[in-house]
Amino acid sequence: MTERPPQRTPNRQLAALIAEAGFSNAGLARRVDQLGLEHGLDLRYDKTSVTRWLRGQQPRGTTPALIAEVFTRRLGRRLSAQDLGLDACAPVYAGLEFAASPDEAVDIVSGLWRKDSGSHAELRKIAFTPAGLVVPSRDWLIGRADDKVGRPGEQAAASRVPGQGRPPVVAVPRQRTQSERAPGQRVSGGDIAALCSVGELFRTLDHAYGGGHARQALVRYLEHEAEPMLRGTYGEQTGRRLFAAVADLTRLAGWTSYDIAAHGLAQRYFVQALRLAQAAGDRLYGAYVLVTMSRQAVYLGHGREAVQLARVAQQGVGGSVPPAAHAVLHAAEARGYGVLGEVRACTAALIRAERALEAGRNGDDVPHWARFFDEAQLADEFGHCYRDLQQYRAAAQHAERSLQLRAPGYARSRLFCRVVLASARLGLGELDVACALGADAAAAAADMRSVRAHEYVREFERRLEPYRDAGAVRGYRDKVAGLG
């Protein structure tokens, strides 16, 4: 007598979530296929595939994680493959975890550095997910400061007990060279000063030449220098300063990734910078990381999420904040409202930013990241917002003022502002002036390794499309074609 194959157990967890999300079987399959395309996968599931999953069949590869992400986006809460009654696999959300401890944070972020510094190009193709913003920002808002970050010598040298804590998410083993710092070595004040100096160097390169110019060098520096320091020995005060410096460099790695359109990778760096800032005990810098995340959301057209991130940042630091820092937070909120087309809310946030900047102009307690927010930057924020709100005369006035005040070293910011001015002049019907400004911006973009710079130019060219037969537009296209 032939034995029957074992019967599968129906997946009631998946069935319940499908009902909660309001999906049909075909609708779920279609969303999984679409998400797969974001990750470079051609899956081709259909309603029959979902029926099989409901009957207990386990999808293969990364599909369980993709299904979990579909439900996470729909329901607005983090769900894992196990929550859906599916087998675990390499998580799509790797790197978006808000670590439970400083040691776990080091494991996660060092795994990102190692994988990013290698030839793993797929890491730079990971898609941005708005749902991935919810949990980290919430955990930062309600989280408590870490009681201890110091690592005395005997603690650092001891092996971690197997099974304690979660393992590194994207760890890639490698051989260290003899010139590298050995884990366990004591971290000094000079080491931290060096980290800060390196940050200033890479920021200068980023402003002038774009994020793609030295991004890989920054990531390798983090891998080869910052990780051994984090795994070294240090007391509490030095440890807080170390985590603060590494948080700043990690945010910058995310910023340069964002500038080359590696948006999913940038999102992961920002989340880890947020967690490192918490380990540093620097609530204000955490708010700045949230502002950075908000600006990425604005660029990708997620206005509601951008506003929420800016408001979480404001709520998380309360009222005892230098006015110049408040200006940064309010300006980020305004940009989100601009994308949404909410004129009154946008204008109110801009006025709050302007008043805060005026109040904090001569303050001595301004954090280093808020010092860039001067009159030139405020005018730039006004220009972008009014451009988004289609108030072109005001946009042109503020963009011109920003260009007058902005230092030449901020080449990419000047390019962005010039495109805003070109778009405003186009909106006012000044086609010749708009094309001349646009051509200048295109010439500047040609010298930069910045996807954002090129996308600003392309967006302006899309605005030119209704006038494509005009002589000024033909002249513009000839100039751009000459740039190669």
C-alpha cells in the first residue's frame, strides 16, 4: 500500500492577515511581484500561488520576506515572515532594525559597512520603504538613554556568550591587515578628534563634488578605522564621544548614498546613525538624523512621512533647544508641507524657522550641524517651498537671494537653487532667462558625481517640454548636448 504524502497545515496566520489587509489572492500576488521588481526580481506569482501558501506550502528564497514587507506597508506595523506563518529567510528589512543595545547597534552597522565596502552592488539597489520609517522613529522617540556604553579592557577581550543578543544582520567576514587597529585597543581623545576631522573632510568633498566622489572611501574608513574603535576599550565619557563621532560619519555615509540614489541603503545608514546617536546620549543629533530622513522623504515625494519625521524630531527634543537648531527642524517640516501643497501649514513652518534663526543668530551653543543653516540656507528653503507651491515670484526672489549669499564651496546647493530659480522664471513666462539658468546648472552637474544634481536638471527639462519647439529651448538642448 502506497503511503500518502504528509498533509500540510493550512496557514491561518496568513489568512487572517490577508483578511485584515483587505487583499484578494490576486491582489497580494500582484503586490509581491511589484515589490520583487523593486529588488530586481522577476517573480510572476498569481492567485494560485497565494492559494498554495494558504494551504501550507512554503514560498522559497526571499519571497517570505517580500510578503512580510507587503503587509508591513499595508498595515503600517513591522511584520516578519514568522508573523505570517512562513519560514524565515534573509530579511528585506536588514539594517532597518533599531538595536536593543549599543553592542547590537555596532554589529548591525559594521555589517552594513563591510558589505557596502565590498563588491555587493545589490546592497545599493535596495528599495526605499516608507513603512521602514515608522518603527525606528517611534523607538527613538520613546526610547531611554543607554545606561552604559563603556568597554573596559577585560570586557572587550571576553568572548560574547553564544546565544545572547541577535547576530549581525549582514556580517561579512574578512581578514584584517597588520596596519589596522586591533580590536580591544584603547581609544583615545586623539582617535575621536581624527574621526571628527575626517567627517569635515568628506563633508567638504560632498558639498563641492557630490556624494559619489568619495563615498566608497568614507565607507572603507568606517570599516577599517571606526569599527575597531567601537570594539576597542574606553570609558563612559570617551565612549559617548566615540558613538557621537561615528553616528555623524554614518549619517554622512547615508547622505552620500542618498545623493547617488542608493535610497534603500541610505535609509539603513540613517536608521543606524539614529541608534548610534542614542548610544552617544545626544538627543539633539538624533533629531538632526530624523531631519535628514525627512529630507530624503521630500526628495522621493513622501510629503506626509517627511512632515511626521520633522515633528517627531521636534517632539523628541522638546523646548530646551538652541534656536538655530529649531530653525532646521521647522524648515524640514515646511518642505514636507510644500510637497503636499498645504500652503498655510508650509508658510507657518517657514515663519517659525525664520524667527528661530533670527533668535539664534549669535548663539554660542549652536551644534556643528546647525551652523550651515544661515540666511542663504533659509532663503533656499523658502525658494524650494514656494516653487513647490507654484508661487513663482516669491520663489524667484528667495532663490536669487540664496545664490547671492551662498559660498562657492557649496557647489551642489548652488546648483539646486539655480534650478529652482530657473523653474520659477519659467513659471513666470521668462523662457530665455529660465533656459540660460538651466544651462548653467546642467554645466555644473556635468562636473559632479551626484544623481540628485542630474535629476534636478532632468526635472527642469520636463518642465520645458511644453515649449520644446521654442528657439530658447532648442538652444538649451544644444548647449546640454555639447556637455556630453
